[in-house]
Amino acid sequence: MELKGNASQALSGDNDSERIDPYGFERRQDFEPYKEMMTEYVAVLNRRSMRWDKLLQEKPHVEKNLTVKRYVRKGVPNEHRARIWMAASGAQERLERNPGYYQALLSMEHDTKLKETIHTDMHRTFPDNVLFQSKAEPSLQSALFNVLLAYGHHNKEVGYCQGMNFIAGYLMIITKNEENSFWLMDALLGRMLPDFYSPAMMGLKTDQEVLGELVKAKSPAVGQLMDQYPGIWTLVVSRWFICLYIDVLPIETVLRVWDSLFYEGSKVIFRVALTLIIHHQPEILRARSLTDVCECFKQITCGAFTLDCHTFMQKIFSEPGTLSMGTIDKLREKCRQRILEEESGRR
């Protein structure tokens, strides 16, 4: 199913009274700072748009090379986002290799429990977004339901768990296409972040510990502070990782993070977390209790630093320093082993 039109077109014009952004979200709290940021950012977007148009005219087939990587890091214009995400993540290739697969998943007999679980979460998915309200025309709610139902049958080990509705919802906002959203879900949850959503959530547990190790190496003082509180990483960053920064960072920033995530893989989520932590090291180090630490980690995702998505993205590729996939894979192996030993020790 293809949903025509674009939130930015549908919601263009003088919307100050409604305070709705181009993606359909009502912005009651931060509309003025958002509007200010967007006034400056529009000029950046226009420059990027012209460069992307030229690049894609010259090379319609999106290749992975240093030029494209540099372009992606500087931001993908919204009109090209779905195409770049599909190509960079391998989702386009999977879609083409499996014609009719998505429709076949929707046509099969559905697991009643799966349907009920997904249905329960429908009204909780972006209640502050006009595109997901049941009275919207067209409403993205039924398309979102289809994507999640198909994915639940496709990946039986995962089925459906909370958090996936927000990821699928963001994909629908950008692609306006069920099948593309389904294959992008497959790229994210099946290949880039495996085991994040499986019942044991081993991938998520492991990556939280990996972040802890990276913080010790790159910000030893914060690492030392966090060591005082066993299990602290689960408390402060599980939501960051499980929702891929949705409802944690401003939407323009999340989409810029996702541009790089689809192109460069899961190391990007660590770059974002490390930048937030390193940049706010003084505030974190003032924490005197577990409550202080948790509150501080909530605060560091808000405000001008994260709202200015262009500067923020420049920082994530400079502030944490070098960070290779090889380093992350080694740490994942070490942390996974440690978690498994601790769990078997508790049995």
C-alpha cells in the first residue's frame, strides 16, 4: 500500500496556531525554539537538497563510497530519505529478491494473540501525531498495524514487543509505504540490531554493557561514577537503544541519526550515546545519588544541544574519537560472555 502526499505538504502554511511540525507532531512545549532552529536549518537543507539532486542524477544507483558516506553524515533531504535508507541498508535488495513476500505474510492466517497485542498498542503510538489519529485521512494506523503484523509472522522469535510500534511508525512517516517500512524493519531488527527485541533481549543487554566499557575508555571519570551503581546502564540507556532515540531526541535529530545508522550500522547508536555523555560530563559528575544520575541522563537529551541537529551530528563524529566496528564486536563478545556467566551463576 502506498500512501500519497507528504506531511510537510499537508501541514505547510501558517500552522502556528496548531503548532504542528512537518511530520505531523503537535509541539506544544518547544514550538518556538523548534521554529527558530528550523528557520536556520532550512538553508542547510536546501544546499544539501541541491547536492543530493545532482549526485542522484549522475549516479541513480546508490553506491556505498566515501562521497555518499560524507553526504549521508551531512544529512539526507526528506524527499530522498526513503530511497537512501532502502539502498544503504540492503532493504531494497531484499525486497527485490522476495517479490510478493510482504503481501503473502498479510494474506496468511494470523495468530490471534499477536493481532491482539499489536492492536492494544495502536492507540498508544504517537497520540500527539495527527497522521496516526484514527480520524486522520488517510490514517497511518491501519498501515502501521499491517507492517507490525507482517513482521511478527516474518520474525517469529521476536513476534511483537513494545518499542517496535514507534520504530515502524517513524518508518511509515518517512516512507509512506508499508512494504518499504517492513523491509527497513527487517534491516534494523533482523540484521543491524539482532536480539534487541527477542524475549531474552540479549542484544540490548549486551550493548548497554558495551556502552559502559566505552565510557570507561573515553570518559574514565563518568565510568568510575557509574560503577558505583550496579545495573545503572539498563536504567539510563535502555530506552535510548530500544526506541533508537525516538521520543528521546528531537525528531529532526533522530532522523539524522537514522540516516547514518542505515548507512554505517549499529556503531552510530554508540556514537550518539557517547557524545551525549562526554559533552555533559561536568553535569553528570555533579550527581550525588542514583536518582541524580537518572535525572541527569533525562536532562542531557533535551535543550539546544540536541535540537540543533546539524551541529549535533558533526559532534557525534568528532567528540567520541575513533570507534570501529571491530572494537564494538570485540566488546560485544566480552560483555555477552560476562552476562551469560552472571545469569548461569544466578540459576
